[in-house]
Amino acid sequence: MSTPTPANTQPVATAAAQDAAKPSNFLRQIIEKDLEQGTYATRRWAGSPGDAAHHAAGQPDPAKIRTRFPPEPNGYLHVGHAKSICLNFGLARDYGGVCHLRFDDTNPEKEDQEYVNSIIDAVKWLGFDWAQPGNNQPYQASDYFDFMYRAAEYLIEAGHAYVDEQTAEQMRVNRGDFGKPGVDSPYRSRTPAENLARFREMRDGRHEDGSMVLRAKIDMASPNINMRDPAIYRIRRATHHNTGDKWCIYPMYTFAHPIEDALEQITHSICTLEFEDQRPFYDWLMERLIEGGLLAAPAPRQYEFARLNLTYVITSKRKLAQLVYDHKVSGWDDPRMPTIVGLRRRGYTPAALQMFAERIGVTKSDSWIDYGTLEGCLREDLEAKAHRGMAVINPVKLVLTNWDEVMGAGHLEPCSLPALPHPPEGTESPVRHFTIGKEVWIEREDFEEVPPKGYKRLFPGNKVRLKGGYVIECTGCAKDASGQITEVLATVVGGTKSGTPGADSVKVKAAITWVGVADGVQAEVRMYDRLFLDAQPDAGGKDFIESLNPNSLKVVTAIVEPSLANAKPDDKFQFERHGYFVADRVDHRAEKPVFNLAVGLKDSWGK
Ligand code: ATP
Ligand code: MG
């Protein structure tokens, strides 16, 4: 891969280098050690999420480990989420565990059923399933609001939380910074009874949004700013898509997330590196709630891995939403989008994305993965599976001037080629059928009036083979008044049909792709290129809109052979010499075929 390494990053790891390192990773080592030591062997599972008493009444957990994939339903999932899905579901599968799909929907404002549905589709499409006996619904964090409220009251009663009425600004200033310890809030020494009364007033809607928060009482001098009495509940009058107007106070993410994990008896809670500084609070909260008898022990543990950064790609739901809402792309499923729906429409397969996730592995330090690695996985998956076909993308007509004399006036000669050059062991390739006649379409670039040095295709006096058809000899071309070539002229050499004994009687240096004028079908072909020109479009606060590639989509009318015209939406093909294409899952029709370029045949990224 000759793609330049973007500035300011670690070297891009190549697929080959990563393959060698694939078998284990730090997460697998942690899980294997936990299994060996029986860290979670005593856990019980009551068949559904719940508190300590609930699980205590259950059976020993049949799942050896529990992981989870917890998206916030505030946008469509992208290739970074695909990595997280493959990782969490893959670990559960490999170690006799279960992975939970959980909607982290504790933030009332941003969530939407459209996103919930699209996330369910994406996880299923990638080939994973969260269903367990008696339980096939995904979990929703908002179902745990009652417990979270109870946990908050417990912390207050135990002296571990207080209601703070400082303004947001005062709280910010008093939190201090890296070099400066925080200052205690004047409300920090209230009694549990006062705090409890205040907190219930918050719940009952007696105070305005933002006028007070519930904070954990930990250590205002902690070197970890996240431990300086983090806010755990806030007042927010907003209708929630699940709980409606039941609540006007909502838990903060840092409080909600560990509780969600614990109620679901998660063992290994795997998240991205940004959450590393939150881990001490995660553990603190688990200890308090286990100590109070609310949550079952042993507690889940949080582990962090480096999020996926992919060159030429943006992986932020918010920024992807901006591309959609500003109409820079046609929608979430625009084939240039790194969303799972976009990748799917582009022709990506679940197998290719799983291969990609395996290959890039998990690490503890941020790096950038070359986009070519992703493309390589798709190419590798489609190479063996995709049926071949001929398509002429930039057509010019070739007329075989002696056809009528040699073959008979108006004759159409049937031809065929295998759809798969290397069919699976013990099987035979399906066969494609097409015909050749007096006129065929060829690529404009396959004819040169004056050939450049080394040119082997059509030029006056040269012979080539029409792939799967006959040897022909070029005699010249016809032009219009402006000098544009309108037809290439040639003669057919009789008796040279591919697959017949005479096929090798005339030696040629090149075989070119073509489609018969008689049976070729017009198709719209969408030639996609990278969406951004900059390898790191949004790094360092750059405005990613500025590096949008103005030529990321070129629509052409191509002519395809009949077997391609029979495609069903989502069918993938190799258009010989051009690359892999997919029949567009939205717009493709039998009467008007539409294909998307999925990936070229070679790695041309960055060239
Ligand atoms: P975004 O910033 O795009 O909204 P997010 O992290 O806020 O992403 P969530 O819906 O909260 O999105 O994420 C669900 C899971 O996916 C989390 O566990 C998160 O760690 C993981 N995830 C999100 N982005 C990436 C990424 N680029 N690489 C790996 N994992 C990711
Ligand atoms: Mg998020």
C-alpha cells in the first residue's frame, strides 16, 4: 500500500502486519484470566436485568461472560460502531458468553425511534443476535430509571451525595483544574435528611431546570477531576421517548452507565479510551451500591480500547448528521457515507466488515487505519463470491465491417463465459450467456488512432480478441465533423471463436472487454470516490466541510451484458477490469439497472 502516512500519527498499520498479530489481544487475555480464576463464577442471573435481590433469586448465570454494545439512539451507526459490535459480540461468542444490545437512552432530547430501528437492523445485518431464551428484546437504559432514582436516594441517605444549588458557573470555577484543587460547595455539608427532601422536590418538579443538581460526595481535591463530586442527576423538563413525562430529572451518563452494566450483570464493560478517566468513578459507584446491598457482586469492570480512526472518513454521528442535513450527501445511506447503511448500499458485506474488525484488532493507543485496509477486506470477500460480467463504462461503437459476409447477414452468434473463474471446490461455475453480432460496444480508451508506445489494444492493423468472442483486426475509425471518433472499424477473423479448436490459430497480445449492441443493456453506473480529500478531515478542529471532494460522485451511462441486467438489488458483481459493483438497493430496477462502484480491483487509494 503506497498511501502516504498522514502527518502527526503513528504509522498506519498494514493488513499483513496486523494479521500476524491477530490471534490474541489484551481484552482476550483479561477474559481468559477471569475465566481461569473464576472471577465471575459465582454470579447469578434471574433471566432479566435487576438489582441484587432479583439476581440472588435466579440461577447460576449460564453465560460465562456478559458484554454489551450500548449505542445512544441519536444517529445512524458507523464503521467505528461496527468495530465495537464485532468486538463485543465476537468476544461473547468466542467465550461462551452473551452480548447485550442496550439502548443508552438516558438523554431525553436527542433520541428517536428511527435511530432505534436502524441500530437493530445494523446489528442483525452484521450477523449478530442478542436474543436469549425467553428474552429477545434489546434492553433500554431508560427502563432502569426507577432503580437509578432509588440508587440516588440510597447514596444521599448514606451520606455519599448532596444537592448542590450553586450556579453552573460557580460549580465550574469551584471544581478547580489540573493544577488547582477544587473548593467545597457551601451546600456540601447539608444533612442527608435535608438532601433527601431537596432531591424529592427536584423529582416533584418544584425547581427550575438547571437550578440545582445532585452530586456524588467524593473528593474535591482529587487529582482526577472526574472524582471532584461529579453531578449525577439534573433537572430537565423533557419528554422521553420511552418514559414520556414521568420524569423531570434525569441521571447523568457517568452515573447511569455503570448502573446499567451492573443491573444486566455485565462482566466486561468495554468502551473507548475517552472513558479511562471515568473508571475510578465507575468503580466507586459500584462499591457504594454493592456495599448498600443494591447491586449484586462481583461488579462489572470497565476496560478501554482505542476507537477506530479511519483515513478519509469521519466517525462522529453529529458530523455525519451535518452532512445529511446540509444535503452534502443524499442521506444516511448515501454510498459515500461510512454509516453501516451507507457501506451496505455501497456493496460492503457483513463478512468484509467482520474481517476488517478482526484485522485491525484492538489496541490501547490511538492510531489511524488506512482506508485501503477496509477496501482490501471487501475485495478479498468479493473476489471468490462475485459473479463476473462485462460492462462498458465509456462506450464507443465497434463495427465489424465484414461480419455479414463471414458470419451471415444479421447473424448473432451465441457466446458464453463462466461467472466464477475459481468456483468453490467440487462445484461448477454458473455460465453467462451473451451474443456477438456486427456491432459491439467497447471502451473508448481501447482504441488509439496513433498508438502510444507499448499499446496493445486496438489501432489500425492490430489484432485483439473480444473476450469470450472472436479475434478481430482493426482497420480504422469514423469521425464526426468535430473530429470526435464515432465508430471504430474492424474485421472479424472467422474460425477464432473462444472455446473452439480454432481459437488459438491467431495469436494476439490483448483481449478486450465488450458488450453486444444487440443484447447489451443500458445501466446507470455511479462511480464513487472518497468523500474527503484530506486524510484526516476533522482532525485538530478542522472544518471538514472544506475538504469535501467535489468529484466524489460521477454518474455515467454504461452498457452491461445481459447477465448483469438480471441483477437483483444488492447483488454484487465484478465488472471485469473495472472493479466490484453492486446493484443499488434503493434505485435498481429490472427495466432501469443502477449499479454502484463498491471498490476498484486494485488498491488505488491515495494514488
Ligand atoms: P459518536 O461520537 O459517533 O456519537 P459515540 O461513542 O457517542 O459515537 P455511542 O452510540 O455512544 O456513540 O457508542 C456506542 C458504542 O460504540 C460505544 O461503546 C462506543 O465506545 C463505540 N464506538 C463509537 N465510536 C467508535 C469508534 N470510532 N471506534 C470504536 N468504537 C466506537
Ligand atoms: Mg455518545
